[in-house]
Amino acid sequence: MYHGILEHRLYITSYLRQQILDRRLDQHTDLGRIYRVVSESKPPGAKPHLSEAGSEELVKCLSHSNGWWRDTAQRLLVERNDSSAVGPLKQLATSGENPLGRLHALWTLEGMRQLDSPTLKRALSDTHPEARAAAMRISEPLLKNQPELVGELLKRVGDAAPGARLQLALTLGEVLDPRAEDALAKVARQNAADVYIRDAVISGLAGRELEFLERLLEDKSLREEATGSGNLFRALAGCVFTEAKPDRVNRLLALAANRPSGEEWRQLAVLDGILGTASQGPKVKTKPVRLNAEPAAFAALDKCEKKEIQERAKRIAPLITWPGKPGADAEVAVKPLTPDEQKRFDQGKELYLISCGACHQPHGLGQDGLAPPLVDSEWALGSSQRLVRIVLQGLHGPINVKGKSFQLDMPALSVFDDDQIASILTYVRREWGHTGSPVEPELVKKARAETEKREEAWSEAELLKIP
Ligand code: HEC
């Protein structure tokens, strides 16, 4: 790090570029120092020779008091993948004296792909919470086909250690088993006041929040006074509303409207969850969620005698719309996504976040000096032929987006296959209130064939010639 600059376009903005030139930071490429830090009061310990050590000796080093020895021994064991080490490692993992040694043994076995159900079962009830948590985490890939392991995991509900409970919430979300969902509901109930565990529970639900909320709303043991219960409802309702799927938003509104009397606080929590999503996050101009018809539940909320409920309904009104809603702009009828298109949208969201999102940002508003916005962009929502080509071969500025000129470069992203590009673009054309048409893999395939010979990025003028 002596060089003083990170030579990557992301870090060299026009401002920093001037700084670099002014201070001549680009010139000193042959300097640097390496320090050796030694203790003045303590003599150095024995010199390690781990590269020459046998596997059994390396297993012993996993319990060394010096972390460097443990880490290095673990690395060497994983690299060697020597099957004679497996027995001693399992022995150490399940009955070693030092908890750190047990922890390293577990992760070493994981690195060697040698973990088995009996070892994990014992590790799940380790006396040390960190070892229990590690056992939960590394058991995740095995939980699918090992029902008894799930059984063992479920015994950890109510674990006394917060760290183990947190990992349990995360791991349970990975198990698609009704027993796991029961357990997750229990964990949520017992730990509603703990923000980390609450978020861990929710993070594993992805797409199942509405059913989970329905279930918890029925749970009479969740009380208003218990800090966290309301937050749990709010967070779950917020997730469902953010997804913006018409039938699910309808069900959410019905959940809020149809609470028995005496459950006003539950009602308010769900409504506040809906409102919360509209005010959080970066300042994307929130567009209303499009429902297929006027939701009966909403009308009920709007006419509710209780003032607090009615007041919230009034604030929710601008967040939803439906064909023929009084006072709303004339709505262009938007064809709902077919199940296949919806699948692409969901896959596209994940791909977008790990690729395009790095520059255009997860919120789609772009970032100065890095990438223009996609939200409401005429390129994202216009001709899909042009859009596909931008992804396949990249783009070379200047380009006008929403009346602003950008002079940047976007790299080609043709490494994605046809289905993946169609998914990303379907996502981009339907997220952020967009109503563009989805993109079919067939279209990407054709465009790829038509531009097979092209290597250079597109310019605006060239793109505009394409219909
Ligand atoms: C390395 C950063 C980077 C990545 C990753 C990236 N882009 Fe871009 N993108 C840019 C830049 C920079 C521009 C503007 C280029 C210019 O000035 O000509 C741009 C322009 C665009 C445009 C046209 C202008 C606009 O804002 O509508 C679209 C559409 C687009 N990108 C979509 C995507 C999609 C979809 C992905 C993911 C598959 C993606 N981009 C990935 C940097 C990136």
C-alpha cells in the first residue's frame, strides 16, 4: 500500500486524478518497506516447520495457543487432503479438550469435504457455543437429505447462548421442512426483542414472509408489551409490500383489515410496516403498487371508525393503485408476468445485484462518475434490441440518459447466457415501478447471433439506428 493510489477506474475519479497528478503519487513505484514486529519482553517461541510436519502433528497444532499455528495447520491439512487425517480430526472435533481446537477441526473437515452426520450431531451439542454455532452453519448443505440431523438441530431451539441462537435462526431459514418453520416461528417469538435474531429469521424467509406473518398474527402468546413483537410484524409486512406482488399485497391488506377486535396493535403494526417501506432506503421516487382491482380490504380500512387506522389508510392510499382508481392517472393496463417471466424476474434480481448493481447500484439510480441511472431510463425501457446489445457488447460514451450526458464506458457482459441476460433485463424493465415488456431468451439469442462478429462497444449513434 505504499503506492498511495488504487489503480482502478472505480477509484480514480476526476477529482482524485488531479490529486494524484498534483502530488505525483503515480511516480514512486519502486519504494516500500517491510517491518518485522517483535516483542521486547518475550523471547520468540519455537520456530515452526509446519510444511514438513506429518498430518497427525498438524492435527495437534489445531489446538495451539498461537493463532498463526492453528490457521496454518488448518490450511495445510485442507490442501493436502490426506485421508489419514480424517480419523484424528473427527476425534478432535468431537472430544478435543480445547474449544478452539474443536472449532478448527470442524472447519478443516468441512474444507476437506469429510464432514459426516455423526460428527455434526455430536458437535451440535458441543459445550462451547461457538462450536455449536459452527456446527449449525456447516451442517447446512447436509440438512436437505439428513432428516435426523434436522432433528438434532431442532433441539437447539432455546439455546442459552445468543450467538448460537443467532446462527440457529440463520440455519433454519435454509431448511425447507415444516418442522424447521415451526422452529423458526418459535425462535422469532422467543427473540422478537433481539434485532439481530429478528433480522436473521426474516432473512431466511425470502418469499415466505406473508405466510409467516399470517402464522405469527394468530399467535396469541405474542404480546404488545413484549418489545419486538410489533417490530417483527412491521418488518414482515414491509417485506411483503416491497415485493409488490398484487395478490400478496391484497392478502396483506386483508390481514390488516380482518383482525378481531382487541387486536388493534397488530393491525397498526402491519399498516406501519407498509408505510415504513415507503419512507426507507434511497430516495427512489416510489411508484404505487399496481393491483388488479380495488382491494376490498383497503376500503374497509379507509372507512374504519378507529381514527389511527383511518389515518394510516389515508397515507397508504397513494402507495397503491388499480385500474379505474378515482383521481389516479389513467393507468395503462400492464400485462402481469407469466409464471415463467416471474421466475426470470426473480433470478434476474439476484444476477442484477451481483453484476449491474455494482455500477448502476442496487437502487438503480446509478452513481456519479460510475454509471447512469436505469430507473426511468429511456434505454432501459425503450427498444429491447438496443438494450440487449448494450449488455452484450458494452457502451462507449457520450450517451444521453434522461436529458443528461454521460461520457463513460460500460464493459461487455456477454459472459451471461441468453437466459440470464433475459432475466436481468426482465428485472430491470419491471423493477422500480417500471412497466416495460419482459425480455425473452430467444430475443437475446438472436441478437447474439446477429452481433457475433462485433467486439467493440456501441456508441449512442449506432444504437439509435437499431429499431
Ligand atoms: C462496470 C460498471 C457497469 C456495469 C457492471 C454495468 N454497467 Fe451499464 N453502464 C455503465 C456505464 C458507465 C454506462 C454509460 C456508458 C456511457 O457513458 O456511454 C452504462 C450504461 C447502461 C445503459 C444505458 C444508459 C442507461 O443508464 O440506461 C443501460 C441500459 C445499462 N448500462 C444496463 C446495464 C445492465 C442491464 C447491466 C448488467 C447486466 C449493466 N448495465 C452493468 C456501467 C456499468
